[in-house]
Amino acid sequence: MTRDTQRLDALAQEVHASFEDTPNARLQEILRGLTRHLHDFVAEVDLSFEEWEAAIDFLTRTGQKCDDVRQEFILLSDVLGVSMLVETLNDIETPDATDSTVLGPFHMVDSPVRELGENISPVSDGQLCVVHGTVRDEQGQPVAHAVVDVWQADTHGFYDVQQPDKQPQGNGRGLLTADEDGKFYFTSVVPAYYPIPTDGPVGELLHATNRHPYRPAHIHFIVAAPGFRELTTHIFIGGSDYLDSDAVFAVKDSLVREFVAREGGTANPCGVTGAFVEAQIDITLHKEGGDNH
Ligand code: BEZ
Ligand code: FE
């Protein structure tokens, strides 16, 4: 049977027109764009009724998997690259600031307040690391007392919240305040790569498409200071497995750092005396409402 394209176009037009009286112009633009692309997509792949039902079932189960500490829709957005697309569009507006990347689902508890230099992973075994950097504005001036929220998996690839029997809540997390020169520093253990949660519909999608669930080793940061756009980012550990195939497409080359081995006795801001590995991440924040160019 040949396709009645006139009829498909008329349907799409009717849907477009149905948003005519939307008072919010931006909402109107989004809904018109969404439905236009949705109609084109369904027509392009020639979706069968059974496939439409399967899609509804998948989305229903995705919603049912969500609760206070599990957000399967964000995970779906992550594995489809949509979260990263939104981050990247955001970065285009702030070309001189440090690149952002996805928040992820494990920033679910408040990080414990920690002193500069403190070990944020006090109960973890593994290779000790010293991480340090300076928070600056786009003109290179230090941002005094910026708040640096850090969280990471342990050496075995688990966040505290995934192992309540093994790790106390707050292990692998720290809320630091940079000093008057914008400097921050902490010790921790080098985190491992780990799989995103696969026990829900997103896991089924990965399985059905022969995709692996792993993320390369990384440390998360949210950096905030009054008058600046809050930055959500990671540093990725140079040489980690999966740097080239992050399950959520969140690696940016600018965020990869070498963790360099240092012998005992090497000077460091945290006062570590034994051997450690060292990584530096300087952060540039975007001034809100400022004229930066
Ligand atoms: C994370 O790095 O914590 C993460 C990000 C996206 C999906 C799953 C986990
Ligand atoms: Fe993570």
C-alpha cells in the first residue's frame, strides 16, 4: 500500500495548529518542535502498532522504576546522549569556563563539610591521591571561598550509597571551601571505573543493543560562588578503561587529567608524607550577567 503523505502532513499540521493558543511562547515552540520531529520519526521508521505498544510499556516501566533515590528517566536521557547534548549546548554559551558534564544519579546525599587537605574517603582502601586546583573567573582572577562539592566511587567502583553496609554515608564525598586565593585541595583514593545501574529498563536497552554499561574512572565536582554560574563537571583519570566509550557519552578531552605517581616525601598541599598520585584541576567559572567578552 502506498503511503498517503498528504494525510500524514495534514495530521502533523493539525497538531501544530492545536498549540496556537499556548500563552507561553517558549512552551509553544518546544511542543511544536517536539511533535514535528516525533511525527517525522514515527513515519521514517514506519512504527508498527506492536512497536508503539512496546515503547509505551518501556516508558511506563521507566517511570515505575523512579523513586526518591532512583531516576531512571535521567539515566535514559544519559544513555541516549541527551543529557550530554544539553550540557554541551550550555557550554557553548560559556566558552571560557571549564567544560561541564553530567550530574549523574549519585549526588543524592549532602556531602559532609571537610577541611582543605582532608581525606574525603576515610574508610576506603586503595591508592592515595592528592587532588588540587584553583577556582578562577574568566579573567584569570582567583575566586575566593568558592564552594567545591566533590563525590566519587571507591577503588572498587562503588559509591557509599550503593554499599550502606560497607561504607558510611559521606565516604567519598566532601564539601570544601576554597581559600582566599581560590585554592582547594583534598586527599582521597583513586576511584575505579564502574557500571551505571542496569537493573531497570535502561539496562534492558543496553543489553538489547550490545552496549556495555561502564563509565571511565572519574571524580565529580559542583563548584559554586556568588555571582557565578554553578558548574557541574568531572575530572576523568587519564588512561582509565572506557575513556573512549563512556556509557553516557560524558567524556570531554578537556576534563581528562593525568594522575601522576609521586614518591614519599614529595611536597604537596595536603601534607601527605608517603607515596601518592597527584592530579590538578583548575576551574574557571562564568560570571553571571557580567560582560566577559
Ligand atoms: C555518574 O557518574 O555518577 C553517572 C552518570 C550518569 C549515569 C550514571 C552514573
Ligand atoms: Fe560517577
